[in-house]
Amino acid sequence: MGRGRNCYMATLGNNGFILFCSLFLAGTFHILYEVVINNNFNSLGYLVHGATPYDYSATIECLKQPLDPQYEGGLIANPGFDKGIEAWNIDGRVKIETRESGGNKFIVAYNRTTPYSVSQSFYLKEGQFYAFSAWVQLSEGSDIVVAMIYNEVQKTVTTVGSVIAKSGCWSMIKGGLTVDQNAPAVLHFQCNNTKSELRVDSVSLKEFTKSEWQENRLKNTEKVRKRTLRVNVANKNGKKIQGAKIKIEQRKLQFVIGCATPASILMSKSYQKWFVSRFTTAVFDNEMKWYYVEGLQGRENYSTPDAMLKFFEDHGIDVRGHNILWGAGTIQRWVKDLPPRQLLSESVRHMGSVMSRYAGKLVAWDVVNENLHHPLFEDKLGKNASAIFYKIASSLDSRATMFMNEFNTLEHPGDLVSIPSKYVEKLQEIKAFPGNEELVIGVGLQGHFDSRPNIPYVRAVFDVLGETKMPIWLTELNVESCPKQAYFLEEIMREAFAHPAVKGMMIWIGWTPDECNEMCLLNSKLQNSPSGEVVDKLLAEWKTTKLKGISGNSGSFEVKLFHGDYDVTVYNPYTGANVTKEVQVYDDKSETMDVSITL
């Protein structure tokens, strides 16, 4: 039995190289690490193999029986209650017992006089990532069940997940947390519906190290964002050409990375150059909102959004429409004070005005912005108000994707107004309205994070909302000012890019000539901020630049590429023939895409 270590290098054209190192130990070959170095030699990433695979599965359906606990429960003792109530404790004034239905055992908290039910204690470690899941059911009615973890050192309570639980079926909670110091902790389940029994089953809390978490993210990035391209080269007689020189240049990444901007984009040539060299999509800050274009009733002014849209059209940049209707406190007083019939009439009139003006020119519309937190239209017009507006919007602009757009669904699990199951409930309500059944409604998650983003919870929300099969976008991504702002922005962007359900993200915001209150990618001198440096780093990492290769004996060359639009140039050194072909390397679930080029 010998042991030894070998390293070898594979070039990536102008993108640099990958260094692979391996260990031969006791007759087994192990990849220890891969070091990826780009052409600027400023990005070093380590991939430690052998981590427990992250379980991306989730369900938004209420099932007759719960599924087995993920990771066999992880840190949770007796997760499926096969040992009765062992390891579980009474939490508050309540009685607990285990029961069985259809061969499945679960725990029940009954005779509840407080929101509390059952709990379990364990120990949490600093810097670890914890993935949480559980299944819950009520004996009557429906209400939100919240899973919370109490940190006995910091004396703080963290919401790790929640779901709307129902009677007669089981609902899945999925979430997570991180901690910044070692601490004993207690998991609690709470529900304000004290008239109902609270039933819990298949509880799991899985611990991941930072390197394990990142390995899962890197593996998933390779899996969901890349595809193998095989270029087959032959002459006009069909004979394969060996030794043809191949250059591959990415023109556009399929995954959307865009940025928000105010009208300052019209003021600065330097800002314009910076913006158009980076982003494929733009969204306006306030300039397309109702209160901006019609502050006074009947006096519309679209001159600013018209000019902004023309600028982006001239530079081949897509635009998201933000937003059509919004019931927040910023709504014009004259709109807020309208009686229901007139509110409906004026809202439909405004929809016709703005959407007919820009129909066919935008890739998306935020139709009823923040309708979970600000249900003005439902309050005044009835529960189907949003559904009606989405139906109207889809008829006014059939080419654009209609989005819900909400805050705190992703970033703050403690805000029970917009938890994932509330979001799903509203989405399904809109789609259930006659005529909306086939409507694609984008899942817009704003992503305004504070100084302590819960990364495991972010991934869990993507898992859950991905089950809607609707495209997810981070629509207003920023992190509040803090020493680790740029670091957290990178973590969130990498989580989004690695998840198959996420199709795009809009950074909020590029530059403003006024003071930047939250996060700007450029400072007052129009230089990259630390967050701007992160965005540039990731844009470079997810781009293929002048990748070169040579066709082999079979006349083909294979390479794995990020999904996107490419120019593939093939040169025959024997004849001097030269051909460039536009190729779309998109994800269609097949492993390899073949492109044939004749010289």
C-alpha cells in the first residue's frame, strides 16, 4: 500500500488554469482540492470533496403522510418518534404524547393554553450552517406554525422556519440558521391557534461546515449553470478535420444579472459606460411608478422614463417594469382617498396608460407591488383584486412576465406576513382566478438584507418557492451598510446563482448623485465600491473569454460552458478557411450540445 500526491494543470485559455491535486492512499484515489485561478490571479477557491450532499427537496403540497426526516434527523434525537417522546420536552402549559396513523408515528401537543408545544435541546457550533426541516399538522382549522431556536448564551430567539399548517394533512417547514458562537440551544414549535392540537413529525437539523456548504454550492453551480458544448469540424465532403483552431467567446450569460438605477443614468457619460459594459437588464428606481408619472390626477408626465427606456434600448439592455400598482404609504393621496368604484376605474385607466405605452418593450412587470404587506386594493376592492389586475396586465402585454414582488420573504423569516407559504398562497390565489390558470407569474423576492443575512434560510426559501415551478428573481438585492456588506452580497449572489429555480437577480442600486443610504456599486467619485468590486469579480468568474481549443482525431472539441450566447470561431490552418457561428448554449436537460461547423 503506497501513498503519493500528484498535481496537474489544465489551461482555460485567457481565463487562466485549474490546478488539480490528488492523493493516492491505501489503494484509493482522492481529489483533495481544486484551485481555480483566473487570468487576473485574484480569485482563489478551494473545493473540499466528501461533504454530505445538501438535500434540495421541498414540497408546497399538504400531504396525507409526512415524508421521512431529511438527513435522518441530523442533530435531532428521535426525529420520527419511533421511541415515543424520548428526547422531547413539554414546552409551556401543554400535554404531549405520541400517536400513530397509517403506520406513521408522530408527537402531539394537546390541551394547549399557550402558543407553545414541544421542544428539544442540543448544542450549536460557531460558524456552522444548519439546515432545518419538519412536518406539522393541526387537528382543526389552519394557522401558521413557527419553528424557533432559543440561544441560551445570547438569550435570543431565532425563527428558523414556518408554514401555514392545516387539519387533515401534513405541511413541510423548511429553513435554517447560522450562529456566531458556541451555545446550547432549544428548538421550539409555536402556533397561536391554541384550540387546536399541534402535531409534529420528521424533524431535522443538519449541521454543515462552511467548506461543506460551499462545496455543495459549487457542485450545484456546475450542475445547473453549465453544459458541455461539442464542436464538430468537417470539410464540405464531410471529412473530419483534425487540428482546427477553435475560439469560443461568450456574448451574453443566460442567467440575468442586472442593476437598478435612478434617472442619474441620463446625467453621466462615465456612469453610462460603466453600466452598459456590465449588465444585460435594468430596472428604474422610482421613475416608472404611478406616483412619479401622475402625481396630480390627470396630469401624466412620462418624459423621464421615456428617456431612460430609450437609452437602454439603444444599448441593447432589457428593462423590468417597476411597478404598475402599489398600495404602500407612498401612494398619492388622491388615489388612496378614492372610493372603491373610482379606485378600480383609475387603477385600470393607469394600467392601460403605462402598459400600452411600454408594451412589448419590457421583459417583466411588477404588477401589484408588495400585495402581501400592502393589501390596499384587496382591502378596498375585495380578495380578488390582485388576480383581476394580473389578468388585465397579461392581456395588455402578453410578451412580458408578470411578477409578484415582495420583501422579507427571503430575508427576514420572523416577518410572518410574507413567509414562503403566504407567498405561495397568494400566488396560487392569483393563478386560480378564471383565465389566469396558465399565466406565468414570476416570483419576485426583493432581497433587502440586514447586516446578518441567514444564508441557510435563503437556500431553503429557494427550495420551497422553486416548487411553484415559476421563475424566481431577486428583484432588489442589497445589503445594509456594515463592515461585511460586500462579503454578504457575494454569499447571497453565489447562493442565487447556484440554485436551479433562480433565473435572475437585480442589484439595488448602481449609482446616485445623492448620498447612498444603503448600497451603491459606485461611490461619489464614480469608482467601484467594495460591493461593486464583488459584482465585477462574479461577472468575470461567470464569463468565458476567448477560450481556445484544437479539434482532435475525431474532428471535435469539447468544453463545459456557462449557459449563454456564444460566438464560436473555427480556423483551418491548412486552408486558411475561417467560420464564426452564433451558438446558444442553454439548459435543456441534455448533457452535451453538438454544433457542426463546415469549413
